[in-house]
Amino acid sequence: MFSTVTGGEAAIAAAHELLARKRRGDSRVAELGVDQVREQLSLAVDRVMSEGSLHDPTLAALAIKQAQGDLGEAICLLRAFRTTLERFGETEAVDTPSMRIRRRIATTHKSVPGGQLLGPTYDYTHRLLDFALMAENEDLPPDPAVAVAEVVPATLGALEGNALLEAALAAADDAEPGDITRDTITFPSRRDVRLQNLARGEEGFLQGLAYSTMRGFGRNHPFIADLRHGEVEVELQVPELGFPVCVGEITLTECQTVHRYPGDAARPPQLTRGYGLSFGQCERRAIAMALLDRAMRANEFNEEAEFPAQDEEFVLAHSDGVEASGLIQHLKLPHYVDFQAVQQLLEKLRASWPPRPQEFPDDSE
Amino acid sequence: MTTAFSSPAAPPSEAAQRDQRVFRVLLRALSYPGRVVLLPALPSAPAPLCPALAGLLLGLLDLEAGLWLTPALDCPPIRSFLTYRAAVQFVATPREAVLAVVDDPAGLPPLDAFHPGEPACPERSTTVLLRVPALAGGPAVALRGPGIEATATVAPRVPYGFWDQWARNHARYPLGIDIIMTDGVGLVGLPRSVGRE
Amino acid sequence: MIPNDDEVAGGYNFAYLDEQTKRMVRRAILKAVCIPGHQVPFGSREMPLPAGWGTGGLQVTASVIGPDDVLKVIDQGTDAATNAVSIRAFFRRVAGLATTERTREASLIQTRHRIPETPLTEEQILVLQVPQPEPLRQLVPRGAAARRLHAFADYGVMYVKLYEDIARFGRVTLAYDYPVLVNGRYLASPSPIPRFDNPKLDNSRALSLFGAGRERRLYAIPPYTRVASLDFGDHPFEVQRWSVGCALCGSRASYLDEIGSGGPGARMFVCSDTDYCEERREASAPARRAAGGGRP
């Protein structure tokens, strides 16, 4: 069969060719392996897994390689792959109190049950470029048995059982959790749906909004009660067996915040909760998520929701990086049909100008 | 971008092709209400479920759509057939149903027993698949509404009183139910937007 | 055109979406047809194209299309636009579908920003890509509030906007995506087509399906359905007009693109619908066509 090639097709083919070359870069430099990305750019991999909503470090690394390190593009690739995967079932809720801890900090007390474990963190590094890394001969002893603490039980450390603390939510079995990949979010939304949305929200967007609450645009007085990172088991209920079986392990970061709350007519002054969870080691996003979770609970606590971070529709409708990046970049598509219409309209408006001095109204999209 | 796409294509499976053809027939029947549209090849099904209703159901059902079966069809062989083929969620009353199946107009519950949707979400209504003895030979009714150029005359064999009920259903627009009628060979679509002239 | 074997992709389901997703989209489409102009929420999936680049249209097309279909894809009226080329290539790759550039040969036409000039038939389905399905969005940004207005068919806010435009500027200042009332009930966005194309939706012989992937809504305008562009008795709805015809085919009945920018006096216009323009030119030059100058 023959096929005619239009100008557009030829241009696209040429662009893909150029892209492949650009991706490869100077061929005298060794090609980057997916395993190298996975092992050595692991924090990028973690972010791509989180926003890509798929826990698969190798595929996330492939996406990063394919996207030349553009994490937004890599996230789009992973999401589009994820959406084609078949569903086998739903797992049990993961048990983060029984996480095998690599890192755990609590800021509300000097010492907490289970202890503080600094783990791998940039927190106390000096942000000085390490020129030694230029030499590429960093040789560490083969994976030392780095401290992996066993179970650190009490989720909120010393606060658990404290009467000041808002009671944890009732067990999840009273309502089926929502599923934002299947159903559209309706407002007012449920907290489980908000948390799902935030868990794959664009990190910069979450961070900026969380930051705004700390600068007074919806202040909610947070403390990090428990920030932990490590491995948890994933269990799947198999109907034939009648009990859950472990199907693997995933790496998570969990952040639980407590927030000072002055109380209202129905509730005494207390500490309220915020919750953040992320694949991999993504502490910034887990903390931002917890702050936003609390901010969007404003209605629940009779707080006036007057700032962007407290406005659930504003936050949830704009948090998805895949959607945001798509629409922003769609401006690169040709718009000359609409532009022609706008130009004709402007010419007509000019012909009868000035009618009365007025500001120009917004056109529609 | 294109490295993942290299091996030759898998054509759609037979079931997937049938579902797609059934859907197109449904789409046409509801887009051009009143016209008889012929069904494509249909799956076999355990009695008393007819192949036409089975084909329509398999084309539309999955875990997310609650199904109500008329008592005459609600039996273990049909339940297990549908569960095996489409992972169905059965519901107990017409009102909870996304899809309802009735194999005999005499057994059709009052139309207001089904879910009419909600004012902001009229799509949350029941779609009724109704087997009729014939799509012609009943009382002739002229229909008017979207999808109909002037009027469309239909005469399915439905019980006396059906069209009065339909008029009440149409009067609730945009709430209301939608009905797909089949005689086993053809389909007629009756969306809520269409009224008796 | 039938795709070559090496164009077609393995590893993905026919037309990319899994069958369960297609059933979900199909149910939403059927509801949309039964409630013309009403935005039906659907579980929009991520697609291998950026959101905002036609993922809604893509999901609608993928759910509707079958091996017997012939697909045409246009953007700005032309099959050669890069995004149209890309979407067409996508379906050739994941569905092994036959495609065409001829409006008359297509059973399914996916489009962005235009409706073909050639009148559509009952055997065709038009799929429009929609960036913003909510016609009230610019006036009522909150989805929940807009849905309440739709529930009560309370469109006063839109009439006020149009009225204010006329009071200030002597005309409505919407050049494209001009809101329509469908079947006398739902206010809907015709998608960002120019006003010029709005009348084509009214009592069309073909079904039109609108997909907004990012906003997770789809809606339909069935054939033979009243589609009224909002206006006032003393300020009737008007479409774009040009003082010249197409520089290539001479048509004075089609939407024109300005080409070149030779400054005032040197403005040249050609049909935005390239297939329509080409067909007209072929019809006026039968000799050339018989000699093999036309398309195979």
C-alpha cells in the first residue's frame, strides 16, 4: 500500500529524528543506562513514580532517559503507560506504622518512642558543589548494611493517646475510598479523594500553595509530628484464599503533621491532623501535601476558607501536572482559525472606536 | 517516542469487535430515535436470556455499572453467565440500576420505578433494555425530538398505557429514563428527549 | 489509505484504550446523546498525547471506532496540520485503521477548531476536541455553581454578558467558541470553532460528539437537533464574512485563512478547509484530473 506523505508528516518525522540525536547528545560520551538513572538519579525516579502514579523504578528511569531528564515529560510518559495496565484487584491499606524505617524524624519532642533516625538526607549537608564528584571515581564499599531500623510502632510518637490530639479517622471500612482515576471529583469533595489528588499533584504547585499557608494565606500552624521513609509490604486480598497475601514491597515517605486549632462551639481547642504520603523518598512533597490536606479541611473545622490553599476546587482542579503542562503547551498548536476570527472582530471594534472609554472584556477561551 | 511501537498489531478480539459493533448500533438507534436499526452478529446466551439482550449487556456492562434483571431473568445460569463474561454488579431494585433488563413488556415496572437522574446529574439515570414481541404491529405513535427530522412513527408491541407513561417520562426532561427496545433482530432507541407528538 | 504493517503497533489494545475503559466511555456517550448538550462526566484516562491536545476527542474516537471505519483528522480545517498528522498516525499505529483526507470518504472525522465545509451525512460522525466544555467557565469559574445553573437552565448570566458587550461595543465580542443553546435546554460550548461554523451544528444530519479529556466531560449534539447561537432580536447572531473569495478556488462560501503578511492592500485569503478547496479546484479542472493530476 502506498501512503502519501504530507508536509506535516515529513516535518514530524524530521523532528523525531532530531530529538533522538539531541537525546543521545555527544556520541563520544557513554550512553546513559536506565539502570544508572534508576540507581544514581533515584530522587528524580521517586518524583516521577509519585506523580506518574506508578511504583516502578525501572520504568520511571526509562521515562526519565527517554524525556532527556524533563521530569514533567517523564511523568506524562509513565501516566500514559499506567492507564493501559489491567487491574487485578485492590490491595489492602498499607500499614505505615510497621514500615521498615530508613529515616524517621519527629519534631514535636526531643525523644520519641522508636527514636529519631536521620538516615540518608541532604538536610544537614552544606550546599557546596562537591567537585570531587566530577572525577567519577566515587567508590563506596558495596552496599553496607545501612541502618534499616525495624518497626517503629507509635505513629505519632509521644502524641498518640494524647487527649489534645484529634482522634484518628474511623477505620476506612465505613466507606469505599473514592478513585480519582475512574470518577470525576465532585465538590464538596471527600478527604480520601483530596489525598489521592494531592498524592500525584505537581510538586511545585503543592509546594507553592503549602508555602502560601505558612506566609499567612490560610495559616494553620503546623508541626511535623512524624516524617518517615522506608519500605512497606503490599498485600492483596485473594478471594480464593480468603486472606491477604504479600505481593511485594514499595518504598514510601509519610508525613503526619499536627496543627494548633483554637476550637469552636462543638470542639475544644486541640491539635488537628494533616497527612502526606508519597512513593519513594519525596519529603518536600509529603510535607506540602500534609499542609494542604489540613488547609482543605477548613470547612470541617468551621474555618473561613478564604485563601487559595483552602479552596478545594481551586487546588484540586489545578494540581495535576500532566493536565497543566498539556494545556499550557497546547498554546503551541496552531490557532490561526480562531486568530482570524479575533482579528476580524478587533477590526470591527476599531471601526466603531471609541464608543465610551471602557476596559476590554475577557474573550472566552 | 516510537520505540515501544514495533511489533505487529494484534487485531481486536472477536468479543471486542462485537462489543464495538453493538455499541455503534446502539449509538445509531439513540441518535436517530424511532428508526429500526439491525443488530450485528450476537453471542449465544443461556435461556431465557435472548442473544439480543445478551449482546447489548455485554457491550455495555462492567464493574462500574449496576445491573437490575427482571425477576424472570434473575436466575443462577444468567447471573453466572454475566458474571463470568463481564464482572457484573447486580442491584436489587430498578431504582439502583444503571442498566435494567426486561424481557417482556408485561413485566415492565412503572417507568418511574427506575432512577430518573438528578437535576445537576441527569446522566445518573437508568437505561432500560426492553425485549418486545415485535417492533411493528403495536399502536402507532408519532415521535418528535432531537434526532428526528420531522416526525418518526413507531409501533412496537407494548402494553396499553406505555405511551402515557412515556409522555410523563418525557415531561420530566432532562430527568428521565432512556429505553432501548429490541425484537431480537432490530433495535429502536427511545431517548428521554423524544416525546409523543 | 491503509497503514503498512510496520506502522501498526503491538503491545497495546486495539485503539489503545482497554475494553473496560471503552465500555465506560461508550455508556457516557449514549447518555450524552440522550441529553443533548449536557456535559456528562467520564473517567477520562491519561493518553499518550499531552492533555489539552485532543485527549478527549482521542478517547471518544478510540471508543467509537471499529475496523470498518475510515478516519479523517483535521486541525484548523486541514489534514496536514502537525497535530492532525500526529493524531492520524496514532490511530494508524494503534488501530491499523484506514484514514482519508476526503471529507466525503470518512465515516468518522476528528477535528479541532473547524467543522468541514462539505455538509456531513447521516453516515458520518463528527468528533470535536474541546479544551473547555463549560460555556459558563469565564463567568462562573466554579464547576459546582455552573452545574447548578445548568440544572435550572438559568443562563441569565450569559445573556447579561452578551448584553453588556452590545451596550459597550455595539456587538458581541466573542469571535469563536460562541455559546449555543442545544435543543432549547442546555447551554453548550461548540468548542473553539469560529462563529462561522455554528450554523453547521443546527439540524445537522450527522451526530456530533464533543470530548474534553482534561476536564473529564463529554457531550453530544444528535442529528436533527436545534442548535441556536445566543442572540437578541435587535442584535441577531452573525457569522464572519470576507470581502474577497478564496485565492485558490474562488469560494465565497467558506471560512478563509489569511496567508502571507504583505501588509495592507496585499492581503490574501484561502480556504481553511483544504479538502473542500481542493475538491472545488479539481471540479473546475476536470481535464487535469482525468490526466492523473488528482489524488489517487
